Amino acid sequence: LAWSQMHGDESTHTAVLLDLLTFLQSQPDHPTATAILKHLRLAAIVMLNPDGAERQTRHNAQGIDINRDARVLASPEARLLHHAVLDLQPEFAFNLHNHNPRRTVATTGQAAAVALLAPPVDAAGSCPANMLAAQQVASWVRQTVEMHAPGMVARYEADYMPRAFGEWVQQQGTATLLIEAGGWSTLPAGRLRRLHFVAFASALAGIASGDYRRVDASLYRSLPGTGDADLFDLTIVGP
């Protein structure tokens, strides 16, 4: 199960999901498409928050951050996603977002084009089997992305948030991975979209083949975190 644009102003992965569906329909004989179509059942909520997308705001029409509504379920969008998880009982879930495009990889000054997080199941940092699988898929994605964007992959820095959907879905026993699209200041936005398409398609192919299991989860755990010092479009120094 994959869902995108639960925050209305985070649209990169909506395009990526549409690209993926187009790819699977138009090129079913491609080896990656064949593996996905043969071994996976894919469910996608392409745009969870259309009202926020229309307004280009993080929140929905009620002013609710859907990604903080996993427990109360005050929004119809949260209820829809909640029921999708319980009805489908997916083995894997992808929570797809955009973060600040000026966020860096640690202190390198390099834009974090991709940030990954296997959301924690509790504040103690427990690692059940589905959490380990999520970390292995994240490691697989890291290997794929670094071939195309060296030094531009980070681990998304976030504390345990029990109200967030990533944590709740992980607690249901589903291997859940958050993928954040960031920035790539030297290239047009279309290149970032293609990078995330390759990353996502590769993740699905790795799951379809089972090859993700051969990847050490330490590749994810050793990722540098997203940095505190953001990049700037323009810096003015002096009086």
C-alpha cells in the first residue's frame, strides 16, 4: 500500500505514483514491471488530501494535519487510510512526502534529495520483524539512489510520534517506510521526480524478488541524518 500527498503541498510522489501506474500499464514486458505485476498486489492512494492540494496547504479543508490524526480519526481522509490499512492488511506500506527542499544531509552542505525513515513502533526503539524488513527496504533504496545521486540520501530525523500514521501503520505489523523528496538545487524538478520514480520502482522490484532480504539493515541505520542548517537561495553578507 502506498499513499501520497496527505499534505496537500507535497506533490512529488503523486506524480511518481502516476508515473509508476503508467509504466506498469504501458511497459508490462519490462523486467521491473514484469516482476512487480507477477509477484505483488499494489494498492495506491494517489492523492489523499485533494482539498489541501487545491489550496496548496499542508492541512485538509477542516484545517487538520492528516498525518497527526491516526488516533482520533477526526478527518475523513484519516478514516479512509485507516480502513484501507485494516482491510488490505498490507505486508509493506510506503508513506510518501516532501520535506524542505533546502534541507541538507547532515553538515555536508549537500541537499537531501531523498530522506528515508522506518517509523518507530515505540519510544524505546523496539525492532520487530516488520521494522527490520522496513529498514532492509530502506537500505535497498539507499543503494539504488546513491548510484544516481551520491551523497544525497539521508535518514529523516524525527522522534517517535504516536499520532502519526507511519508509526500507527508500523504498529499494525506492516513494514512501513517513509520516503521524503527533498531538493536538488542544481537540476530541474523533473530530475528529482525521475530519481524518486527509480527509487520507488526499485523498492517494489526488490520486494517482488525478495532480494531486499539480502541487504544489511545497517546501511539504513548508518545513513547520516537530515541536517539542521538549511541551504539558502541567496546569502547577503555585510552591511
